[in-house]
Amino acid sequence: MPTIRSATPADLPQVGKALANAFADDPIWTWLTSHDEQRYHRGAPGFFEADARSILSGPGQVLVDENLGGAALWCAPDHWRSTVGQTLRIAPPAFRLLGARLPRALASLTAMEREHPKDPPHWYLSILGTDPSHQGRGVGSALIHAVTDRCDEEGVPAYLESSKESNIAFYARHGFEVTSEHRFAKGGPMLWLMWRDPR
Ligand SMILES: CC(C)(COP(=O)(O)OP(=O)(O)OC[C@H]1O[C@@H](n2cnc3c(N)ncnc32)[C@H](O)[C@@H]1OP(=O)(O)O)[C@@H](O)C(=O)NCCC(=O)NCCS
């Protein structure tokens, strides 16, 4: 089992790179960037780095493995909704990544937040990614367990959205169940909403 620890601010540039590589073929990100790979690779590391920084500055957890091959951004119970401060901090890298497609991304985020379960309080896995060169070695599983073990001890549920149907079985092995599906706009990608009750 890889060793998991909390990220430090010095780790965040590498966290941004690992997450950008992990999500390079993700259906939602390719849809949001209209398959503009150059723009994605230019903007995504900075965007994910800023996202991780905003979680690190609050009550959530940014977890990494010892090789910084993967990262998980976990929002603490009752802190899953983006605050105005977080949205403003993330706006410049989001614009660099998405340009004129930013309004569509914000509308998608609003739709996701509308579907987000309000109660009971739960840990929210907002981003999980392992760089493809580090996948299949247990990093993703360890990044999940670090928080779901705590959920089980404290009797707290957990929630996530899966952007790939192929990840559903992976998350199911960690105790998450699909509760509903959401489609982004007409012809847009799907999202599977998954909930985990504590054991
Ligand atoms: C989903 C994702 C985070 C999994 O990360 P990972 O580090 O490869 O996860 P793990 O190594 O723990 O598990 C992956 C598989 O490798 C297997 N595995 C775990 N440890 C292993 C080891 N030591 N040796 C070989 N295989 C291993 C697991 O059994 C698992 O198989 P399964 O899918 O059949 O359950 C990763 O594939 C990823 O980043 N994907 C792209 C981004 C993404 O989709 N993120 C989730 C958005 S919802």
C-alpha cells in the first residue's frame, strides 16, 4: 500500500501536473476544452494546482502519495460548495484553461452543485487522479482509503461524482454506490453520482 500524506504548498505544482496528466483524456475535460489539447496542456496544470491550493487553505484535505504520482482533493463535511473567495482565486487559471468556454464550465459546476446531496454532512472527493505513469500500483485506492477509513471510524458518509463509467466498478470496490446519473447539456458527457455510507 503506498504511503499517503497531506500535501504541502511546495508539492502543489507537481500535484497540478499529475492531475493534468490524469485527466487529459477525461470526457468532461475534453468536452469543456472542446478537444483543444494544446490549450488543455498549457492551462490544466495551473488550474489543478490552484484548485488544490484553495482546498489546502480550508478545512479540506489534499492528499498525495510519497512519489507525488497521484492526488486526492477532499472537501470536509459542509464545505463542498465553492465559496466566492475560492471562485475568485480560481478564476484566472480557469480562464487560461477555458477561455471563452468558461461560462459553459460555470453553468456545469452550478448544475453539479444543484445535484449535490445536502444532508447528511459528508466528505466529498472532488478530484482524484493518478498520473498514467503511476497508475495500477494502489495509489488511487490508498488516497480513497485515507479518508473512508476515517469516515468509518466517525460514522460519516462520503460522496463523489464519477466522470467515467469505467471507474464505477473501481469506486464500488471502495463502497460507493451510484445514486443517479446526470448529463451535461444536450449531447454532453455523463456524470455518475456515487454515495458511500460508513461501515
Ligand atoms: C481512477 C484512478 C484515480 C485510479 O488510480 P490508480 O492509482 O490507478 O488506482 P489503483 O492502482 O488503486 O487501482 C487501479 C487498479 O489497479 C489495481 N491495483 C492496485 N494496486 C495494484 C498493484 N500494486 N499492482 C497492480 N495493480 C494494482 C487495482 O486493483 C485497480 O483495479 P480495479 O480497477 O480492477 O479495481 C486513475 O485511473 C485515474 O487517475 N484515472 C484518470 C482520472 C480519473 O478518471 N479520475 C477519477 C475521476 S471520477
